[in-house]
Amino acid sequence: MTRRIVYVLLIAAMTTLIGATATAQDDMEIYALGVALPFTGSFGAFGQDFERGIDLAVAQMNAELEAAGSAIRFETASADTEQTPEGAARALQTIVQTTGAQVVVGPLTTSEVLGAKQFADENGVIIVAMASSGPAASIPGDNIFRVIYPPDTFSSKAFASIALERGHRNMVVLYVDDPFGNGMNEQFIKNYQASGGGEVASFGYAPQSTELSAEAAAVSAALAGFGEDAGFFCVCFPGAAEAFVQVAQIDPILTAVKWMGNEAMTSDEMLADPGHAQTLANADFVTVSQSADSTPLTPIFHADFVAMFDKEPGIFTNYAFDAANIAMLTMLAAGNDGAAVKSMLPFISNHYIGTTVQAFLDENGDQAIASYGIRQVAEDGSEFVVIGTYDGNTDTITYK
């Protein structure tokens, strides 16, 4: 065989390989997975970490699809909700109009989810939310699926039971004035008083507030009026919670009563301040935090996240990972079509075992399995430790 013939054969082989590669690339089908989260504001750190959890899920799914010889790949398209209902609506619209995405993971809070709801329903876009829990978004037949975190109709019962077990004859509640905070306040009062609790004085604060001295004074006065058997319940977002504790730590009334609070108050930033940590420890601060359970996937997720990002996953980040997997598995089963995904998602979700619990949806498209850990600040203020569990489906508290 002459050198010229060898060259011709090599060129022909290379041309065939290049052509095959181009054809494979041309045949690749890309599914856009929207990501609408707050990347700025007081929840910016949550949103950024949630996005990492979603990126991990997408990277793993694409690797599996490639190994299986599938032509489908997922690509994320992200937009900042700015932690407002209006911002969430804009984020969803931007993602859909620029990429054609039919499925969006997020938003984070209930107010953001409700802000994006109208656009999603009118345009056949499916929202797969990972941490929204306000009862106001429990709506049958819409395009919102809250697949991991159960609605606060469960946790509010746990808080009411804990308040009564602690002997609180009356309660004072500080809550964020948005769908999440309003819902938790209303549900808590309902459950607390139905089980024998007394009066409840509630004070709302604006969602974007970071200065709560006036609210702290009002809470302190209400507690003083109720007497020594009263308890305090803070339904607060992280930034506001830190601002409130900053004022409360020098208030003789607020430092003399027992506290409860939603799990957003268990952020690393809260315990990073020694004064804040000691205030919560002295107040026997207790939170009800979903979920107390783990699965064989829990340590695997943790190890994979650290390997990919060289940092520990933050609180709730695994929920974003699970929500993204449910979204992608449904799209693989039903296609990249909003209506088909809406029909198929409950089936996929109800057969999905994630990094905490099985996802199982009720008639509203909300997580129906409620398993919580009851956490308390350690005496030295260094961490939150599990002291018990609450089974929302049987309304049962079990302490260690």
C-alpha cells in the first residue's frame, strides 16, 4: 500500500469520525431546566447554595444519560427572584421567554412561589418548589408542586404542642408579614388554642426589615403583661432574626422567657455570634426542623457535594437536589412538555426516595409525609442538637 493511499484512507477515516461526531451533536436534544431562586438579598446565600445542589443533580444526570447512550442532556437557565413576589414573576418570565423552559425548580419562599404562580398557570409552566411551606400555596389543580418540604399545617401543630408541654399559658408571636409568616401565625394560634392554650399576642414585621427594635419592645411589653408563664415564638427569616436577637439580648423580659422559632433561625450566622448563641441557649430555644430522617442517599449526596464544590452543603440544599431530580426524571418520562410533566410528576414523585424522606404528594401537589426533628441549642451555644422527633402524620412527639 503506497503512502498516498494510506493518507487517503486516514483522511477518509477522520472525515467519517468528524461527520459522525457532528451528527451526534446535531442529534443531541437539550432540555432546559429553569432555576428561579434568590441570589441576592438576605436569602442570597441560600439561593446560591441551592443552585449548587441543582448543578450537582444535573451533572450526575447528564453523566448517567451519556453512559446510557441517550441523546438527551439537561442545561440549567437561572434567574434571580430578588426574594420578592414581583421578582419571582420576572425571573420565571425571563427564563421561559429566553430558553423555552417548561419546568422550573424554585422559587424558594411561599411569597415568591405565589408571585410566579399566575405566569406559570397561564403559560403551562411547571414550578417544582423545594422549601415553600406556607398553607396559602396549597392549591389543588394548579402548576405548583411542593415536592419535599411539607406545608406548615404540620409543623404548627408541633410548635403548639411544645408550647403547651412547656407550660406556656399565653404566647407572644413575632412573624414575618408574608404568606409564610401569616400562615404559620394563624395555624399556630388555631392549634394552640384548640388544645387548651390561652391568649396569643401577635406582631408582624415587614419582610425586608433588618431593624426590629420597635417590634422587640412590643414583644417585650406583651410578655410582661402576660406574666412569667408566657412563651415566645419567632417566625422569622434569618436577617431579621439576627437583628431581633441583637436587641433581645439586652432586654430583661426577653432574656427571661423560653423561645421557640422556625428553622430558618438555625442558620450558621446565628450561632457565629457568641452573644446571639448564648441568648438562644439561655432561652432554651427550640425549633422544629424537617426532616429528622435520612436514607442511604444522605451521606452519598453529602460526599458528592463536597467533592464537587469543596464545601459543606448548607441547610435545605439537599431539598433542591431532590427537587431537581424529580423534575428531570419526570421530563425524561413525559418529555419536555409542561402539560405532560404536570400529569406525570405526581407519579414520579410518589416513587422517588430522596436524601431525606420519600416524596409523596397530596391532592394539592404538596409533600404529604411530615417527619421533623426537634432541635435545641446546645448549652455552650455551639450547635443545634436533636432532642426529639415529631411525626406530623400521627401528631406525635417523641423525645430522646
